[in-house]
Amino acid sequence: MNNTVRRLAPFALVALMLPALQGCANLSQRQQNAAIGAGVGAIGGSILTGGSTLGTLGGAAIGGVIGHGSGGDKRHR
């Protein structure tokens, strides 16, 4: 039973993530950058603080701000 669960876990994870990814399809480029920055910041904050909740949330906040400020919504002339 345990081997079956381990083999099916990646497929279940992908199936659960698809609706979340589709929800981001209509976001502006700036919003997408902020979401990506928050995710990367949360992972970085968690790693740097050994899994601390405060470190994870702080990393997400800082990453979101940096992502929001980076290069979105540029207009071409």
C-alpha cells in the first residue's frame, strides 16, 4: 500500500495544483510577479530560518514586494 501511495502522490499533487494555477491566468504581469516573488520569498525565508513561521511569512512579504516592483506592466511604444 505504501508504494502505491508514493507512486501516485506526484500525480495527485499536480491534479490539486491545476485549479490554483488556472486561477492566476487572468492576473496582470505585475500581479504574477508579486505572486512568484511571494512564493520564492516564502521558500527562502523558511530555509534561512529553519522553518520558522515568522521567517516564512516575512520572506513571503518581502518577496511579494520585490516581485511587485519588478518590471511589470511595461508599455511598448
